[in-house]
Amino acid sequence: MSYVDGFVLPLPKGKIDAYREIAELAGRVWREHGALQYRECVIDEHDDPMAKSFPSGISAKDGETVVFAWIEYESREHRDEVNAKAMEDPRIAGIDPKSMPFEFERMLHGGFNVLVEA
């Protein structure tokens, strides 16, 4: 089974274009270094009375939207190899987290073993 890094982050709505530029660059870098998939998504619908919404769960503020993202790898070992190469890539290594168009410290992240592939 594959392995996935997952991310959820609040993003000011006025900074979607700036974020897209960084995400497109990161997607190219991770794919070049071997990631199987790279996806960055902006929330569209979140009104389900049976579940807590992403904006509520991440304490999104007025004027913020939510990004849900994932990167797929062959395995955790493959993830570790790809991430090491991507983080050393000068296109990524040169990015200061403080320059991100969102509050980096509010981002949620986790590495996941895939339970079901369909």
C-alpha cells in the first residue's frame, strides 16, 4: 500500500493566487523527485450537519478559506527519500516559512498509511 502526507491549512482568501504559485512550484519539485501524486485543494462545500467542518476544525478566521492537500508515495521509505531530495532542492530550500501567504504554525500535517485503495 502507498503512503500519504496530508495537510490542512487556513489561507486568507486574498492570498489564494500567491499560494497557488508556491503550490505549483512545490508540486513540480515533489513530482520531479518521485512523488506519485501531488494535490492542493481549496474548500468549496462544508455544510454537513452530521460532521464538523474543516473551517471549524482548524479555527478558520473571517476572510480565510481552507486548503486540503496530499502527496502520495510508494511507501513511507519512499516518502522519506523524496522529501529529503525535495527539501534539499534549491527551489524549496530557499523558501523562508515566514514568507508563506498563510500562518505556517497553524498548518496541520500527518503521515498516513493507506488503509484502503479502490
